[in-house]
Amino acid sequence: MPRSVLLVDDEPNIAFSLEYLMKRDGYEVRVAGDGEAALDSIRAQKPDLILLDVMMPKRDGYDVCQTVRADPRYADVKIIVLTAKGGALDGEKALALGADAFFSKPFGLEELSCRVKELLAESPGDDG
């Protein structure tokens, strides 16, 4: 069974590109356009990894990251935070809230693809 990635971004062009990339790499992909939809999707079906934009409507990526990390059911879910802000403090904040990695936009798609593979290799698949 393929590993699953939840892609959370409110910018359709970015979401489309990332969805294509993740599907190309063989992952099952679900997409959410805001923080509330992301949390609903996570509750409905736990992903192996979340690609999480910071600036979104309803609940921002930091809030989603913190909410996911506060729930022990999702302790093994990997989170990569993506943001257009790009300052060092933004990355530090994301990591402090429990993100496994941080990418500033624009970022290299192949670099992101490699990081996703590395993070998923660190965690065993969920067999049930």
C-alpha cells in the first residue's frame, strides 16, 4: 500500500504542482485548501506525511502543526512546513512547533521530493 501525503495549500498552482510531484513519486495524495479542511482530512484518514503551507485561511499552518503535534495519535506523522515568508524565525517557529522540516518558497521540487523520501524512510508504514 502506498504511503500517503496530505498536501495543504490554498494556492491552486502550487497545490497542483506538488500534487503532481507526490503522485509521480508514487504516493497517495489528498489535498486540503485551508487549515480546517486539513484537520478534518487528518481526522478522517491519518496521513504518513503532511506538506503544510503556513499562510492559509481559517487556521494557519503553525496552528495546524501545533494541533497535530498535541494529539498522540499523530505522533508518527511527518510534517514539512512550506512558507513564502522565508525568514529564519519562521523556520525556527515551525520546528519549535514540531515540524520535521521547513522549506521557504520558492524551493526546488527535487530537493523537496528527496526530503519527503528521507522522512518517510525514517518512519515505518502504518499497517492498520
